[in-house]
Amino acid sequence: MHNLLVAQSGGPTSAINATLSGVITEAMIQGGIDRIYGGLNGIEGILQEKIIDLLDYINNTMDLDKLAQTPAAALGSCRFKLAGPEDDAAQYRVLIDIFRKYEISYFIYIGGNDSMDTVDKPARYCRSQKIEDIKIIGAPKTIDNDLMEIDHCPGFASAAKYIATTFAELERDVAVYDSFGVTIVEIMGRNAGWLTAASSLSRVNGNRGPDFIYLCEVPFSISRFLDDIRSRQSENRNLLVAVSEGVRDENGTYLSEQTPGNSPDRFGHKDIAGTGGVLAHIVRNELGCKTRSLELNLMQRCAAHLASRTDLNESRLLGTKAVQCAVRGQTGKMATLLRMPSKDRYRIQFAAADVSLVANREKTVPRQWINRSGNDITREMTDYLTPLIEGEVPVLYRNRFPEYFTISPA
């Protein structure tokens, strides 16, 4: 038998289940795949043999459509770091034994930077052991939009659309008072400011949008930040500021480190939330004005009611592409999409990239897409972002409330 196993990993998004839906759909129509398994809680769950037959839960195309519009990760997730195969081969022997037990010929892993590391390592182990009948493919996702070898990442556009919409709404809320005030909105982004840049899309319909946008690609100066705020005091009584949670000073120190943080996770990532609160405290003390700090937090990645149709369609097709790569004999690859040159319209092409070029690497915002002062973005960034949020997704309702697809193993 030739069976397929699919799992999800890392932070959830509004589009990761669309990729899962694409994987299942393509696996169902491929003549050479017998059974479609799902691994619960990523590679960690697979090593514990938490594996289900997905067709016990998917009954028809309506289920697949509902799954595609459901936020978060239907199969559950994990943040589990595999040791290098040269350091701990025993872990890989266990994994291959499980694949053999379930007769897995194709393994599709949906995730971001760290998840592509989990694709790369087993693929390398199989090559070193001359295991040629198991194909391992990555399917990309991350709202951070920081994966290499891809124009933009599934999940990013829907998060961008939510952020832009939220800023358009906040602009109206903060404008109702005549007294001077500053509202600082902290947006996810450790080392890449793509999501924070997306706040600029709130200007599309002629709205003012954020007065300042600070990305983590540019060293952050508190004195320059305060000068920026002062420069707009007379022009606008209610300032709206977008800031990446990962902004750092000239010495490379996260601003959020001024507040107590948590221990690093298994991949060595620090908890960097709290930047907005630090800046709000500084503005309040230095300028004596009313200041608010908002942290969009998890809402950025689970707001399925504001998903981008373009994002969900592309995410689904990337799941399809991942299966096609595996069935055609590719391994150690990530399904990807490339933007094709075109003056008149947005065009993409699906392809495959070596996952070793993606794992543990980050794509940051080009400096030329940030203005010279480091407090806003340029036209090139707007042109890049705008087509990604195109289209609305009709929300499925039941009992006047959005209905989602749930996989609930007994």
C-alpha cells in the first residue's frame, strides 16, 4: 500500500486548514494513494503514534470546504525540535518504524521556519540510509511571511487583512476625542516586519491609517520616536502608531526586554511581547498625554471572518502542489509559489524549492521598502501587499454564528 500522512506544526493561522484541505483533496484524487492519515500535534504526536484516518472525519466536499475556512490547526500543533540525525539517529529510527507500520509512502508537513527544519532532517536521514520509498515534503505557512524561497506565505494575507481592517476601525475610534493622545498598536513579528507593514493597507480607501509604522528591520531609537510624536502633535490630535513586537535598539536589544520575559522555547525564541506597553509608558512619562497600548496578539492569526480569498485559494493549491511533488518522487522539498512579472495583473506560479534553503532562515523586509526616516513604508511595499488581500470569503453560518470544522478523535 501507498499511504499518505499529513500533520501541522507551529503557530496556527486562518489558512493552514485550507492547505490541509488541499492535501486531502489531491490525495483523494491521486490514483496511487490508498489511505490518508493525519498526525495529531505534529511530529511530536506522530512519534507518540497519535495517528488517525482522516476519511473517518471527512465525508464530502462540503466538509473539505468547511475545513478550508476554519481557523487554527484542525490536527493540532506542536513546537518540537528534532535533534540532528547525526546526533540522535534513534529518534529517526522510531519515526521510520512508525512510517513502516502505517505503510506511509508520503509525508506532508505543514508549517513555518522551524517546521521546515522538521522536513529537512528526516529527509536527510532517509537519504543517508538510502531509504528511497518515503517522500517527505513541506507545505508552507506562517503569518510572519518570513519564509525564504516563496513570494509570500499562506496565512500572512489573511492576517494582513485583519490588521488593516482593525487599523481602519481604530482610526475612527481614537478620533472622537479632542484632547491629544497616542494609541500604540503592537503587531506580531520577531525579526520580520511584514505584518506591521500591512497596517498601511488601512489607507487604501483614503483613510489616514497609522501615523507612524516602525518595523524591526530598522534599529529603533526612543529619542527619534519621541521626536516623531512631537512633530505631529499640532497636525493631528490623536496619533495612531503601528510597531513590530520585535523592534530593537541600536545595540540589538529588544525593547520588550525592559519588562520581565519568559524562558526561551525549544527553538531558542524569547518571549518578546510587551513592546507596545514599554513605548506607551515612555510617551506617557515624557509627553504627559493620554496613551493606550493595544496588543493584537492571537487575533491576528485566527480572524477567519476577515480572511483573504486569495490567501485561502493559494493555500489550498499549495497543499495540492505538495502532494503532487511527493507522488512525482520528490523529497526534501517545500511547495512554493512565485510571483510572475506583470505590469497589468497579479500572477503567480507554483513550484518546489529545496527545503534546506528554507529551514531556520528568515526573509525580512527589504530596506528600500521602508522610508528613509524608518517610520513608514514605501510605495513598493504597498504594491507588493495590495493584491494579496483581494477577495472576501463567504462565512458559513449556523444558528447565526460562524460554523467551523472540528476533528475530534475519540
